[in-house]
Amino acid sequence: MQQPTRRVRLRLGVLFALSIIATGAMGSEPVRVVAEDGPDRDAKQPQVAVDSGGRIYIVFGRDDTIRLAASSDGGRNYDVNTVGSVGSLALGMRRGPRVAATSEAVVVTAIGGREGKGRDGDVLAWRSPDGGKTWTGPTRVNTVESSAREGLHGMAAGPNGQVFCTWLDLRNKQTEIYGSLSKDGGVNWEPEALVYRSPDRSVCECCHPSAAFGPDGTLHVMWRNQVRGARDLYLTRSSDGGKTFRPAEKLGRGSWPLNACPMDGGAVAAGPAGRVETVWMRAGSMFAARPGEAERSLGRGVQGWTAFGTEGSYAVWLENRPGKLLALLPDASLRTLDERASDPVVAAAPDGRGPVVAAWEAKEVGGIVSVVLEQPRNQ
């Protein structure tokens, strides 16, 4: 049954300052997507997708319910609807739902089970053909029941309507990276494939994986590994839609010996001409790295995310969690988006033509906030 729509338009004004420098197209002021004093006051873990038409989708969890905010006016106003509910929704520390948008549908995935808390959990997918107003599902993506009980996953949309979901999998009593492709915008899911198995048995046990499609359809998957006592980021790619993957490649030149999980998986983005960008944390500092190159220090930070717009790559991260939220723009300028935030993300359309949108949990003013960092050139 379709849930009532709530129209939200709460500008933040002087609550905190945002400074965006034009990089060929001006950004916008921040907008409260959901307020702290409304029905979604306990909203957590926002994730963003943008379709080729410029529509923006922000998914989040509220208790055991998955909600989606959709904007068709460039991020100025959002309509919020319920996607679905589960018995126990994985939420917190980059757990929570994911969203991908194709020209045909919006797809939301989440990990949930009857009991939760690591005792059970499956990757569940919902699909909306009408911009988030109505939903079908859930469909279980992983075929081995409760193999996704760690609750950490990632998802990406491709240039031809594909959607790929990847998750930490425990079917073999060790933590491995698995993934599944949908060729038809979330209607059907291919049998899952093993993306990566560590030579030391388990990858890092509680850092989320991430995925990104390039404009040419190449799929990239990134995760934090566990090899010879080091918790470094690794990347692989697939040219056949996730059926097979190239040998994994360590990112950056440095290494992080650590006998613990830092619960911070970073993010990967793929742009034109084969460009790939990653951002991730090592020992409390943020780094950006391209495959085969030395890492570049971004300074102190955690919880990085990245995306490609028409002007180049964007990155967002926190100095602390919660803490100051920073954005690195394509012109190399650094801007403060919020003085006290948590769980930031940034996203753009699969074809790179839509707006670039960041969203986060705003700890001072409450609720979830978004801002458009780059508008399409025709707006």
C-alpha cells in the first residue's frame, strides 16, 4: 500500500554557512530533506542517486523502515515516501539502505532479517518505475540465506540500465566479497558471483564495499582487505557485468598494519576516459588514489565518499565523526559544508550529465541535509 507523501521544503538559511565556488556551474544552498521534528526525526544513513534526467533520490533508514526522498526540481524540494520495512534493518556505521537510479526505475537495497544484530540478514531489493511513488518487492538478491548478516553492502547503476549490488558475505564462515547484477533495472538479479576471497581467509570484517560503473560499462568494486596483518583498500574491475573480475590491486603505496576493523570502507567513482578515483581513510587521515598511482593526502578525516561530475571528481569527508564536513571540488578548492555532520555521501548520474549532490546527517540542526554542488550546464 502506498504511504502518504510528505512535502518538505525547509531551507537552512543562516543555520550554517555554505560556500561554493563556481566550477563551470553554480551549486545551490543546503536544503533540509527531512527535519528533526517530523515523522523522520530518527532518519539515519542517507545515500544518494541521480538519474540522467537530473532527478535526485535520497534513501535513508528510520528504525526498521526504509524511506526515500525524491526531488524533480534540482534538489529544492523533496517528496518522501516509504519503500518498505523489514523485521530488523541493518543500520549504522555505513550500514543502511542503498539507492541506484536508471532511466527506467529506481532501485533500493537494504539488508534485513527477522532478528538482525548479525544473527541473520539478506540483501533485499525494491523497485519503483514511477520515481519512488510506488514500490514492488522485496526480492532477495543473495541466494544463500543469511549470508549477508554483517549488514554491509554497496550498489551502483550503469550506463545501460544495469544495477550491481555487492556485499560482505559469510556463507563460507569467512568474510568474502560477493556481488549480483541486474540487467533490467532491478526486475531480475543474476546468480551472485564471488568478487574476491582474501588469501588470508577474510577481508576486513566490518567495512562496507563500494561499486561504480564507468561510462563505458566497466564495473569497479572496492573493499578494505586483510592481508598479512594490513587493512588496506583494494580494487578490482569487471568488463562482463560482474561475471568475472580482474586480479585485485592494492590502492596506494603505504600500508596500515592493524589488528582490528576500522569500520570505514571509503568509496570509488568512475568517470570518462577510464578515469577512476577512490577516497579512503588510513590511520585517521583521508587519502585519494587512482589505480596504479601513489595516494594523495587530503588531511585528517574519516568517512570519505567520491563522485564524478562534468567538471571532474568531488570528494566529501569528515574531520571527525561527528565533525566538520569538508568538500573537495574539481578546482581543488576546499569548502566546509557543515560544522557538525555524520555519514556524508556524494553522487552524480551514471552518465555524468546530472547534478552532483551531497547529503549527510546534520547533527546541529537535526535531520538529513542535502546540497547540490554542481548543477547541469543547462540549468
